[in-house]
Amino acid sequence: MIDVLAPFHLLRPWALLALLPAFALWWLERRRADPALRWRRAIDPELLRHLLVRPEGASRLIPADLLLAAWVIATIALAGPSWRQEPSPFADAQPPAVIVLRVTPSMATADVPPTRLERAQQKIADLVGLREGAATGLVAYSGSAHLVLPPTADGSVVAAMAGALAPEVMPREGDALADAVALAGQVLAEGGRGGSILVLADTVAPDQLSALQDRAPPGVPVLLLPVVPPAQGGADRALSDAAAALDAATIGLTVDTADVQAIARRMARAAPVGTVAGEGRRWEEAGFWLVPVLALFVLGWFRRGWGLRA
């Protein structure tokens, strides 16, 4: 029995202070409604008991008693009784993610039709479509890393922003993957809701490998989708070394959506709802169950002569 009642608590216990004036007013009303009160100071209690006339079967309840009961029930409902948890409506259905996209001249290569960059943009559109409602951010990099879009649940905006990226819009050429991954980790950390990082790249510069080990965000799952022909992805030593430096899981590029489906499944397991920022679950408000009981007490006031009864 104790174990069953252990989760029970009040969300707003301070509301119970409203019971103090309720009992005070009830006590005063009971004294005022006592017809013998005025005689008790002048007549002996034993004698007064025989002098009072109380009809047989007369109810000892007065309107103040009903009012007190209704007040107590309303106060308990206001205090917010709760004994079980429910998913928060403000919690994301899935953990957030930040996509890191390489935007360099090498991504214009057409060995992955139509080009590596366009295929990467298509994969991003497919991924946000599968993760409908989940927050997704976008970081683009070449010789420098830039936050294109912070995590948002509007997948169409993410796909549109990714589709507008081209090597010509990047400030300078090069490879700043370490800066891009660090920026993505910072964005997730500021959000405080966990999440994962997806890197889409066709190669990694050798000088980035040591930097990746130093700047990889701790505790953040990283996924790598090599945007190169499938046969070349496993043989590219730079990509495999980068995956090892990031402790990243490599997902092979496919002509269908099998790759993005695998990525979406891994992202969904990155940080289960309720394990970050305390936002995943909340205590369920159960005070509304007392409203029908309160309504029954209110019906007593419609009894003929009840409101005038002393």
C-alpha cells in the first residue's frame, strides 16, 4: 500500500493554505447557527439539555458544512494532486540533430549523379522528411565553418537552405571539418536537449585528423555519410581515419533511402526523450477528477430552503 501511495504528491502544496480561512469561517458559522449558544452562559448545561426541543430525525447539517466540504475538495484540486507521469507536450518527439555539410569544389564531382553536393542535398531532404517534427540544424563548411540554420522542426526550411548552398557562396576554400563539428556540438550543447551530428563529406584533409580528436564534442554521437561512390567510400583512408577520430558510425551511401533510414534510426536512439533537461516527462495533473464531486456538493444549494436554513 505504501509503495502505491509513494508517487502521490501535490504539484502546488502551497494552495492548502486556503484551508485555514475555510475552517475558521466554518467554526464561526457553526457557533452562530447554534440556537443554544446564547443560553449556555445563563442555564446549567444539564438543565439546558432537557429544555431544548430538537425534532426527531432532524439533520444536524447546516449550509456551512456543505460549504466546508466543497471548499476542501476545491482546494485539493487546486493543489494539483498527481501520482503518475506523462510525456510533456513541449518535448520533442525525437532528439535534435545537426547536419554538417561539406561545400567545396570537390563536391561538384559528377561520379555520384547528378553531383556529390546535389546527392547530399537530396539525402538531407529525405532525412528531414523521415524525421518529421524533429529539430534539425545545418552547418556548412569549406575553409571555414558557418551555422546556416539552428535546430528547427520545420524540415522544409532545412531542405531549402541546404539546397541553396554552393561552393561559390563559401567565403574561402579549404577544409575546416574540425571547426564545423565543434560548432555543431556547441549548438547542441546550448540547446540542452542532447542530440547527434551527421557529417556529409567526400573527403577529409590530413591536417584535420588530429584536430578532430581534440575538438570532437564529448558524449555526442556522430554519424558519417561519405558522399562518394559506394565502392570508393570504404577504400578512402581519409574518411575512415576521420570516422575513427570522431568515433563515428559510417553509413554507406545507397541509391535508395536505406542509408537515411539507418541514419534516422540511429538519431532516434541518440538521446531518449526524458533524459535531457528534464523536459521529456512531467507529472500529470489529476485535480480535474474532483470536479464532478465538487459539482455534487454544489447541487445541495438548490435544495428548497437550504440557503436560508440556520
